[in-house]
Amino acid sequence: MTITPPQTYAQWMDVIDALAAGGNDDTVIAAMNQGTLVWQSGVSERFVQHLIEAINQRLSSAADRFAKAQSRARSERDVIQSLLDLRKNLATLAQAGSIPAIPEPYRSQIRGLVVQQANDIQNTLERSAATVDRTGRMAHIIRTHPVNTL
């Protein structure tokens, strides 16, 4: 599937909606990186708000998928794979917030939101592993495969 790099506000909304839906991340991020947008008052606020909503939707979806994968995990390999999948989703969202069409102050802010969320998830996982698994094996796995390496 090919996505034309967006240039108009309407095209950007379609691409951001595709990001929110997931499933085609490499193509969506490539189009976003090649897209352009005239940054003007009114449009820029709506654009940033829509992008943040899409990122939040994806964060929620990724967290849900991770929780389901963890509950079904039967081996260390399953746990590691779920951590790597979550990391990949977080990295994709960080890339989406770092696209060249967004002026630098906004880019830093949006990427910072994703990085902060990734750090919070990592810290929560480490604390949870320390209380649930007395052997320390789960904590080791989580530290060895951090989700906040974006």
C-alpha cells in the first residue's frame, strides 16, 4: 500500500487517522516524513491536537495489546516478544511526533510526551516485576529489554 505524502490539512488528517488505526506504520511514517504543511494559526493547533489524539489512541491500544500478550505469555520468549512489540509501537509514535513538517518546539513537545510515557511504562513494569516475581528473573528480562529505548 502506498500513501501519498500529505500536503493539505485534509490529507494530513487522513494520514494521521491511518496512524491512529495502526497496521501500516512504515508506510504511514514514510509519508508523514515526506509531507509538508503550511504552518498557520488555527490549522497548526488543530493539526497538533489531532496528532496527539492519534498518538494517545495508539498508546492506549499498544498498552492493551501488551497486557493481553502478557496474560497469555507462557514462556520468557513470549514475555520478551511482547516487550519488543510494545517498544516498536512506542518508537513508531516517537517518530510520528518527530516529523519535519512540525516546527521544532512542537516536535520536541510531542516526542517528549511519548518518551515520558515510555519511561513511565518502563518504571511501572520494573516496580511490578520486583513485587510479583521474587526470583528476579522477570525484573531482569524487563531491564534487559526496556520499552523506553526509542
